Amino acid sequence: MPHLTTLQTDVAIIGVGTAGMSAYKAARKHTDRVLTIEAAEYGTTCARVGCMPSKLLIAPALAAHRARQAGGFGLEIARVHVDGAAVMQRVRTERDRFAQFSVDEVLDWPAEHRIRGHARFIAPRTLQVDEHTRIEARSIVIATGSSPIVPDDLRQSLGDRLIVNDDVFAWQDLPQSVAVMGTGVIGLELAFALHFLGVRVRLLGRSGKVGPATDPAIAAECAALVQDTLPCALQSRLLQARRTGSGPDAAVELRFESEGKEYTENFDYLLMATGRKPNLSQLNLQAADIATDDKGLPAFDPLTRQIEDTPIFIAGDANQHHPVLHEASDDGHAAGHNAAQYPDVRAFQRRAGLNIVFSHPRIALAGRHHRQLTQAGVQFATGKVDFKRQGRSRIELQNQGLLHVYGEQGTGRFLGAEMIGPAAEHLAHLLAWAVQQEQTVAQMLACPFYHPVVEEGLRTALRDLQAQLKNHPSSP
């Protein structure tokens, strides 16, 4: 039996991505007895296979799309040529540069704080890393991230022709065709990027819904605009997926049903973007006396990040609360602080909600969304604007989409918004800040709005909302 090195520490952190790195820095403010454990490459999901490489792919896609729109301005561009190899070379080069920043930061930590290998619980406060190290910790942070959901039967039948978003950013060149299964954030962003770069795309969904919108009118607009741009089958059922050919000539044949009709199409790849699952199954949580639900998630406090009443905390994508980078960083900070101070655990207030899809047009949610307000029984009014008639948006040939803003009856407090349309990623920030500062609609309308800008559309929506709010003074 191999010899195990036994180490004692105040805080052990499993996973060194965004949440794990933030947890480490927070814990180090209180103790030097911190150990991090990582089985894969150092660096964040965002930099390696998420936010940054996807935006590196989206940027040339939007440039190509704008060039094709030039005729609308009276300009003539003879031909838009996409050099797929050059596009992917830049994606990989810049991706590696961004990823290296995180790697360099971790490698600057004391070597004795870094352990390589797979960790699993063997007792409530004891971890074993592979077959070489046993760690006895006063508290533990789980920051193991998440992984794409890939059905085993499809993986077996399609082999390397079944891909996930991680695989896209390793491409040396763009393929001719890709079927994208899944209409969430990842599926939408990659489908739009590939489509604008000249790849033949088919976006497949099941429910008819695309993106995160919960407001019925915004959700319907999202589906309509996506279908206007991309070849879609948003209410489909996969009947069969099989691999054809071999070697470089291999392909995927998909047989699916949509709106009562059956279709068969062939693609170079099937990209699975049907969701992600937390990386918890290999941790042996039962040995830590931690129960999990049917999705494999433990119960935890979203403000302290503590799992029940244990000295174990969970942060980032591993807890699935809101799997975006700034939330993972906040999670890590809270979990690292509380782990180092355990049993003195305190709540950390969460920031206002903010969710952005870098599709075209952008989709964004800020503050509390429609479903949250409705389910909580909040009495609220809705203000609206249609970007079809918005001046600056029309000037820029971006006049499509809707914005809905929500305000609380009685108090006039601004609650949140949902939108699809121009400048949504920027409008959403302004609106999330207003929610976090607990501004009223009247206070927001008292702020300056320049002319002509897209933000004037926001003012239109806020004025509509103010007119529907009862028992609250109007803006000056």
C-alpha cells in the first residue's frame, strides 16, 4: 500500500478556478495554514473555455455580420471572406494569454500551499488526494466548478463528432456545419457566432424557449428574433443521431421531429449545450455526512455558502446558484472568509442579479426578473419600450427588441428588468446598479439622458412605468 503524507491545515480548498482563487485570497487574510488542491490545469473556466474564448469568437462574427449590413447604410462591400484558420488562431492565442494570467497568479503562491491531484472525502474533515496525501482540515471549501452534460449514449455513438463548448476553442479551423443542441446561454452564443462566421448551423431546442427570459413577452420576442436570424427547430425531438463515415470524412446524421414533421440533416459536429452539472460526484460527500438532492447538490446557505451546519462551504459553479464569474468570485470570497473564521460564520449580501447573453441582439436580465416577482407575490407594474421605433437604434440599424422594466406599487422602488435589444449589456448594468442602490423610478428619471442615445429608450420605458405606479410622486 502506498505511503500517505498527512498534512494538517486550517482551510483546505478543493478546486483552483475563479471561486477557489478568491477563497484562497480571502482565507489568507486570516491564516497562512491554507492548502489548495487541483487535479486539472490551473486557470479559470472563464479564461480557458468560457467567457473569454467565446467573446473572442463572437467578436469576428459580429464584425462579419456588420460588414454584411453595410448595404443598409449605402455602402458597398463586395465580399466578406472569413479565414477560419486565422479566426481560430487568434481565439487560441488570446485565450492562452488570458488563461496564463490566472496560472501565473497561482504559481506565485507558496509552493507548500499547492497540492496536485483528485481530492475525496474519507471523513467529515478529512480529504485524501489520489493515493499520496491525507489532509486533516479545520474547514473545507468546495470550489470544483461544473462540466457540460453529455448523454452517454450519444458519446458512444458519435465519438469525437460529439463536442462541447470546450472543444470548439481547440479547433484549428472552422468546420462547414454544426448542429447546436440547447438554447441556453452557451448554445445561443456559439450558434450565433458560428452562423455569422459562415458555418451552416441548426439550433435545436425542445421547449420553444430560448435564453433566460421569464417575462412572457420578452421570451416570445427572443424566440422570434432568434428564428428570424438562425435556422432553428426550437420545439424538436431528437429521434436518432448516428455517426457516418470515418476519419476526416466522419459526420453526424441527425433525425429529428419538429412541428409534426420529420427531418434528416447531416453535420460535421453535434455541439451539446444542454446544461452543466456540478463537479461533485467524485468527492464522496457521503463520507462527510453530507446529503444531496436528486441533482447531486447539497443544501447550503446562499449568503454564508455553508453546507448545513458543517465546517464545509461550497462556492462558484459547484453550487449552481448563479454560475457566472462575478458571482463565483463573490462566493469564493465569502466561503474563504467563513472557512478561515469558522465557527464564526457571517452572511455576505449578494449583489443585484445580472445575467447577459451575448447573442445578437443581446439578451439581459437585471435585478429581480418577472418570474421571481410573480412567484413572490410582489405587486408591481411594468413599463415597456419597443426598439423598432427607438431613434438611435434605427440610425444604427439595430432597431429590434423589447425592454420591460418593473417597479413596486406603493413605494415606486425600481425592481428589475428583462430585455432583448441593442446595448442590452450596458443598459443591464445601469439597471442592476439602480436596483442595488434601491432607487425609485422617479429618481432614475431625474438623471440625465443625452440625445440621441439608446438610453432614451430606457427613459421611455421608465416613463411608461412611472405612469402606472400608484400613490407615488412623479419625477420632476
